[in-house]
Amino acid sequence: MAGIPTQARVVIIGGGAVGVSSLYHLCKAGWTDCVLLEKNELTAGSTWHAAGNVPTFSTSWSLMNMQRYSTELYRGLGAAVDYPMNYHVTGSIRLGHSKERMQEFARAKGMGRYQGMEIEVLGADEIRGKYPFIETHDLAGALYDPADGDIDPAQLTQALAKGARDMGATILRFTPATGVSRENGEWIVHTEKGDIRCEIVVNAAGYYAQKVGEWFKPYGGRTVPMMVMSHQYLLSEPIAEIEAWSKEVGHKLPLLRDVDTSYYLRQEKTGFNLGPYERNCRAHWVSPDDPFPEDFSFQLFPDDLDRLEWYIEDAMARVPLLGTAGISKVINGPIPYAPDGNPLIGPMPGVPNAFEACVFTFGIAQGGGAGKVLAEWVTEGATEWDMWSCDPRRFTGYTDPEYCVAKGKEVYGHEYGMHFPMARWPAAPDRRLSPVHDKVKALGGQMAPYNGWERAEWFAKPGDDTSWAATQTWTRAGPWEARIRAECEAVRDGVGVLDLPGFSRFHLTGAGAGEWLSGQIAGGLPKPGRLSLAYFPDHRGRIATEMSVACNGVDDYTLITAATAQWHDYEWLARSLPGHLTLRDRSAEMSTLIVTGPQSRGLFAAISDADLSLPWLSHAEATVAGRKAVLARVSFAGELGWEVHAPLADMPVIYDAVLAAGATPFGMRALNSLRIEKGYRAWKGDLSTDYSLLEGGLERFIRWDKEFTGKVALLAEKQRGVKKRFVTLTVEAGDCDAPYMSTLWHGGAVVGETTSGAWGYRVGTSIALGMLRADLAVPGTEVEVEIYGERCKAVVQQDRPLWDPENTRIKG
């Protein structure tokens, strides 16, 4: 039909705020040969009924970046595209009822300051100065964000659409996509009005993203991990006092959030908009009596105010003016949720040249930043900020519908919940179980999921308080503290065993496999029977991932990486794999034990026929407790030790034998403490695309005499000098260790950030790993680490491990 292009570079499916923002940012990047398909009118999905709040607050560095970018974009968007917009920058107040909540606010303030935002922490007596109608008698304080506000979602979307059209993009309304097919390396997107052939497809279909995602399953895709929640907000009748106050001061009230009660309250014209996130929430379209509709454009669910009664009463007690007016309107619409509440932005797992920009719970607040991120993925193959928190590949095959519904409801019901380090959110447990799961739990293992695999965090003794309430703290003190200390000491003085199911492992074979792999990594490859740590730079020289590489023989390699990296790292390898090489994912076939400590050699001498004289960083087949296994002479704990890799069915016998030979079980929290004492980096914390290999202190893993991805960028960076350097800090901390992205201060200025932190039980001090301004990364330099609002003295250490700096114990 006329007007339907037959070809495009990119086709975006979905015309909500995120899809249109993606189109706009692709055009800004110079990719104007793009088409957006919308089945109805633009904004017909969640966008049209969205409240339009635009916060910057987050305790996630990447989400804060994305939301901050949105606020900056929206301020100038109307003028930039010549389109009228109602964007009210009112500021916001988040109410805190407890010390723990105020600590969370202090952390967010530090992160925001680092990103250039003037976030403030208010005392309880300061709140009424910004919000005169509030009751403050039971509050500990508040967080004030002057950049917060609200925007008209329809105007935002239309402004982005106008900007994209003006740059040459095509938007086709009332043109539903009906499917996709693939031919000669190109996508064909089918519509009722004709087919469009393109290089790249983007699924930005909102709460229809799962349906659209099914079209890609024949080409390697999976079911999109999501569900749909019913979210209600109420609009009040006009309130004379609000009208008078606004006229007097010339602006609206700040947006109010009572995050402990779980609602927001916003001035809407001269009344209020109240939006609760209730515990007794409801999922939609998950049962036969509530089927997924073919079309839900511009539609709402029936009101269900009984669910909100308690929240409404609490809000009226907090702001009594709310109780003086009736309800004028109720909005109850669908909002999609991923299992962790974060959106899906990035490569579509398993599918070539396909991307996702969908499942946005806060699509208006994040839409501007999401468009930027999606455009960078498409046009550059990488993003400015490390966006693992939103990467679709963070979820693998365990996210069935029941899991998605349970986790989505949990996230929604605790939308403002504090995510304490020792608290395990309880919904949908036991998705993937170790062969010795029951044994580990019987020993007192307190479990947490890693890519769905249950692992012990620490081991409780009879009488220890393992309740949810006990975990509601940012401090290291708790029933676990003495147990983690004892576990670390057992590894230091004797021998410990950690059950570690879910390691991602890939088998690479074929003529020339070594030559190809060498071009992917910055360093060298191990010889047969040896292991090495390999770093994979991207084209910018940034740290894409880290894997352990074991050479089994000529052109025969096993690559082992973090559990959560499974789909990410497999695709990193597969994306440029020559057709004559074979890459096999064996993650589900094997399990692993870490057996480590000065007595580990004696333990294996008693239960195996292994050659225990093989040096550090070697591996060999052996029989352990009568079962075949591979023993790798490595230890993430930094002590003499081995990893035992064996088939799932054989692991119970091996585990029993290791315990019977005297090993003490230890958990992931102890391992974290032990690895930080050695300065070992953790994936997507210390190791991320936010940093280059040179910034990350990994130059010893670079061989400049060979060709590899990112070499040109790294050589240029080496010549001009790095801006930051990886450092180890000892910290005079109080009862809290430095969390990820705590700000580093020197001379009254922010000069870096932590990437991880923990108490070191072998060295007896709090430790932080981080990135520091290069001129300060000198041993002995004193800086400050801001830990939940308190600045603690810290000292830069030598570039070597704090524990066993010469590695004499691990090589023993």
C-alpha cells in the first residue's frame, strides 16, 4: 500500500514513550532510516494512563544515570523540537520513618551529588518549610530532590515523535506488526499493510512485549520474562487551600512519597493525585478466566478501591487536606513488570540483530534515558554506562510464568522497599537446586539465588535469629557476623568447602580455536593442563567480561565465568565465532565445590588419587571419593585450594566425603570477604564496562605484542594517561562497610567511587575496592569514603593483596 516503506535500517515495534524515545535517539545518532510501528495511536498502551512522575532517585547507579538523563532531556525538549509541553519541575520529598531509611537517603544523596544533582537530606523539622500541609510528628527526616517533577506523558511522546519525524524517521500509526521472519540475514517485519525488510528489529511493545517476543522464538529467542500488574491512582476534587497556596507562592507542591507506607501524593492542578503500591496487589492476564486481550488500547481495568483503603487512610492522616475532598476519578491500568522491577534494554537473548526496550515499570521517568541507551546498543554495540541492571540477558531459563508473577507482585508490593544486603526476598524460591541443596540447608545454610541457583550465604547455628526482621539493617552486625568470621577463620587455619552450583562453563573446540580466542582476550592463553584468567575488552578497551580459561589440549578450551554471566558471556563468544568452531554451553551439566585452606592438600590426599604436586593454576582429571572429577588448582579465597568440577550426579558423594574428611562449610559472604582481602575483582561490580582494563589495574593481563579487540583504544589511553585507577583502601569504618558506588572524597571534592566493600576477617579491617582519580592513586594517600552519609577515613594501599601479598599461601 502507498506510504508503507518496504525497507528500513531499523524497525521499532511499539509507539509508547520508550519506543518513540528510541526512535528519536536513533535519529540523533544519525540513523534516520528507521520505522516505528504502532497498532493504534501513539501512547495507546501504558503511556496514556501513566501518572507521569519523573524522579531521579535510585540506589542503582545505572538507573539513576538513566533517570537523570531523562530530566535533563525533558527540560529542553519542547524548545528543541518546537512542541508545547507541560513539564513541572516541582521537586520531591521522600519521607523517612527510621534510621535505616535515612541511611538509604544519605547513600542516594552521595550518588546523586557525584552525578551533579543537588539532592538534600532534611531533618524532620525542615519538611514543613517545603510542604506546609504535612504531619511530621513521627518522621525521622526526608530526602529532597529539586529535579523531581511530573510531565504529560502524551505531550512527551508526541514531542519525541515530532523530533524524530523532523529528522527523517517514519512513524506508522494504526499499523500493527503481525509477525517477523528472517531471510538472507535480514528481518522481515510483517504488517497487514505490507512487509518491511530491515537489518534490526526492536521490541518496544510494552505490556505486549511477551507476545511480540514469541515471534522470535524460532530464531533462538525465549519467552520474555514479565507479567502485568494492575496499578491504580486516584484524582481528588479541587481543594481551595491548595489553589490559594499555589497562587501565593507561584508553583506547585513538591511531589510527596511516603516510601515506608508505600504511596506517592502529587498536586494535580488544585487537587491531589494519590498512587499507592499496595501489598495486596493484583496481577492481570495470568489465568484462563482473565485472558490476554488482542487489543487493550486506551482501556482501563474496573476500579478496585477496597485494596487501597488502608493506604488512603494513611495518606489522609499524613496530609489531612486530602480528606477534605472527594475522589473525582480513578485510573486503574496495566503496567508491565520484570521479575526485579527493572526494564529490559539491550540485545534480545539468542537472537541476531534484535533488541528489547520494554517492560518499563517507570517508562516516563526512564524513557528519555532508555532511548539513549537503546540507540547506543544499536548504533555502537555498547553503552556509555554499564547497563547490566537492565540487560535482558540477566534472566536466563528459570523465569517461567509462575516465577514472573510471584516476583512481579513482590516487587510491586514493595516498590519502595529497602534492599538490605543480608535480606533474601522470599517469593519464588528454589528455582535451581544444587545436587547437595538439602545437605547444605541441613547444615544451616541461609540461601540466596545466583542466576536462579540457590547458594548458601552463611551457615546458621541452632538458636541464631534467621528471621526477616533480623536482616533489616545496613550494618555488618547481626547473627551472621560471628558465623562469617568463623567461616573465614576455618578457611584461614584449616579447610573449608563451598558448594558452588551454577558456574557458567563453555567448551570451545575446533581447528584454530586458540588463535581465534587469543584475538578476543587481552592476555595470553594457557598451555595444556594450565589455567589463566582472561579479560575480554570491547572495542573501546573497556572490561566486557572476565573468564577463567583452561586449556585441555590443542584447540580445546573450557571457559568458566560467573553464574549470572551465562547468557551474556555465551553471546559475547558466539557473536563473532567462526563457523568451523564449536561452542557448547555445559553450565547445566556440571557443579563445583571450592575446597580451600592450608589443610586442603591433606584432605585430598585422603580421598583422591590426584597429583597434588601440580602447581598453582593447573588442572587435571582425578578420582575423588571414587568419582571422576577435574581438580583445578585455584582459589578465589586466596588460600591453598582446589576447585572440584564434577557431573551433577556425582557431587553428593564427593561433598559427603569432603565434609567427612574435616572440611567446614562456608558461604558466599565469607568468600566475598576473602576475595576482597586479595583484591580479586567481582563481575559487574569491580569489573564492568564503566572502566577500561587500564583503569581497572589489569595491565599485567595485557600482551601488547599481539592483536586483540580493543588494543587500539587501550594504546591511545595508555599514551594519554588514565583518569581513574583501581585502588584498594583500608577504611576506618563504623558498623557499616562501603556499599557499591559509595563516593570517595578528597579536599572537599568527589574524586572516585567504591566498587565493592567488606570487612576483612583475616586482616582485621574494613576494605573497599574502588576507582580513584589517577593522581591520588598513590599508596599512603588519605581520602574519605562516604558510607551512608558518614565520611570515613581511608588510606590507599599498595597495588598488591592485603592478605598474603606474595601469594606464598596460595602457591604452597
